[in-house]
Amino acid sequence: MSTLLKFIVDRAAFQKALQQIDNIIPAREIRSVVSNFLLEARDNQLTLSATDLEISIQTTIEARVEIAGSIALPARKLSETVRVFQSRELPFTVDENHAAILVDEINDSRTTISLNGQSSEEFPEIPWPASKDYISVSGAHLIAMMRKTAYAIAEEDARYMFNGLFMHADGKKLTFVATDGRRLSKVDRTMEKNLQLGKGIIVPGKAVRELMKVIEPDRDCDLYYSAADQRLFFRTGNIQLQTRLIEGNFPDYKQVIPAQIGSTATINRQQLENSIRKVAVVAIDASRQIQLDIKKDQLHLKSATPDLGRGDNSLPCQYGGEAMSVAFNSIYIQDILKIIEADDIRIGFTSSSSPAIVMDPGDPDFLAVVMPMKLDAA
């Protein structure tokens, strides 16, 4: 029987590469072609690819290739096999029936597992742009901007444009905006080069989450937008990722951001985070509502659930405006506090029925908007 593919690879490196691309595989796809990884071995390199037809990812590692070739293998079982094997190096052979034989030899124990694969021709073609088309941008900027906005991306909202991250470029100024209709996050950064993103693009939330795993802050990331294909391409280190963009017009987020703020409170971030976590224990599960009563230099938080109990907490703050009460979903405030690193935060209030603006004193180019909730009768 002839051999279609044969190589030897470092098992730990192989396992890491599989983990980098594993989340692209649709959970509900069990036996379709997109439930496979594509493995291509040549020139002492092993390239692994995965796709859900909307997002594709590819990574390359070193391998000792004895017979060049390619194979599509079931993703979950391949990952599981490599994860439970123990040998330092992993011999990998594919026969003419597209069966992959993996051997694990540790001490006096030898394990052989055969996985039935498919011809690589069955795997969807994944085209990548030429290197000259990419523009190099700061990985530190990209990962920081995604981290400060991704939490506000909606999940499976019928208003599909809310299910992604809006990216807009004005010369060297890059803007990221995310909103689910109840909260909004916006951040700007100045890049070293001009970016061409048309009137703005919407990157699916799944792609953003995957990019946050692979982009390294200390390494530049290459980016390319194809208006013709409505796709965005990223390249960082040995990893490439491309995603189909969400079509449609992102809402005019500028209308959501209050033009003026009534009064601003400065609060210790950690104290506020601790207080919310405690008080929210007895918040109504469905709404997670907490009430903020703010007056001169003091913030009082409270929540209550009928027949269960109530919680109260007071903490100092810097505030000189008129006393007011406003209610929010506690999770929305907590999500913002998690992505701010400064010791203090600033919250701008206008009224109990107006959006509040949360600001990071350490990052003047960031702001978050949170819509208030109707105050419960207390």
C-alpha cells in the first residue's frame, strides 16, 4: 500500500497549533467537511487550516517531512488524540485510503491510532492575499482596542450589525465601536500608517474573539481589507486569519453618546467593583439591577429582590453635582470595570433616564456608554 503523506513533528508544538485553530470548527458540524482540519506538509513545514466558511485560520510549524502531501482529518478526534499522546515526537503517516496513522511510544508502551480522513481536494479552498497587499499595524494597539470594545458586541441579535465590531479609519486614526443597543464602547488609536477601510467595516464577534487569542502585543500585525470580497485578512507571526464581514450599515453611534454631561463622579475602581459584586448578590436575576444614589462625595449602592432580601453599600467618591438616583444592569458596569486599568474611573451623569458615560482617566481616547434602567420602587 502506497503512502500519501509522511512526517514527524514535535507533539507539543503540534498540540499548540491545533489549539490555535480549534475554535473555528462549528460545534454542530460533526461529519461535514468543515468539521475537519486540513494538514499540508512540504518543505519541512506543516500547515494546519480550519474554516467554518465564514472565518478561516491557518498556522504553520516545523516538521520533518519525508513524503509531502495533504489530508483532511476530523478535527475533534485529531485534537483529542494528540492531547492524550505522551511521546515527544509524533510520527504521522497517511496511506492511499486517506487513513492517518499516529504512533505514541513512551517507555515500553506503544499506541497506534488510525483516523479516517478525506482527500484534501474536498476541503474548501482558502485564498490568501499577496504579502505586498498587507499593511503592518501595532499588535499592542489592536489587542488593546479589541479588549476595550469586544465585551459590548451583541450575540445572535436579530439586528445582525450589532453582532460585530465596527472598525473605521480616518487617515492614521483607527476607531473601534461595539454596541448591543443597551451599552456602547468606543476607542481610538493613532496608527503609524494610513488604513483603507472604506466607510467602515463590521467584523463578526467570533472573529474578534479569535483574534484576541492570537494577536501578540509585542508583535506587529499585518492587515488587509478586500472591498471586492468583503473580507478582512490578518497575519501575525505564523498565523493567518481571514473573515467575511457583516454586511449592512452600523448604527450612527455618535447619536448615542451624550453631547453634554451634567456632573461627573470620580470613584476608586476596585472599591466600586467590590461593592457592586457584593450588592448584586441579591439583585433580581433577570435584570441584575442595582441602584446608585449619588450625592456630594458619596455613592450609595443598593439592590433588592422581593421575598429574597436586599443589599446596601456606601463608598466615598468625588462628586459635586445635584443628588440623583439611577439604575443599571450590574453586569454592564462590571464588564467596563474589568477592562479599565486605572485606579480611578469617572462616570458622567445627566439624569436618571439619560445614558451614563464611563471614562478611563488613563485613556482619554476611550469611553463607554450605559443605558439606565427604570428605577424599581423601593
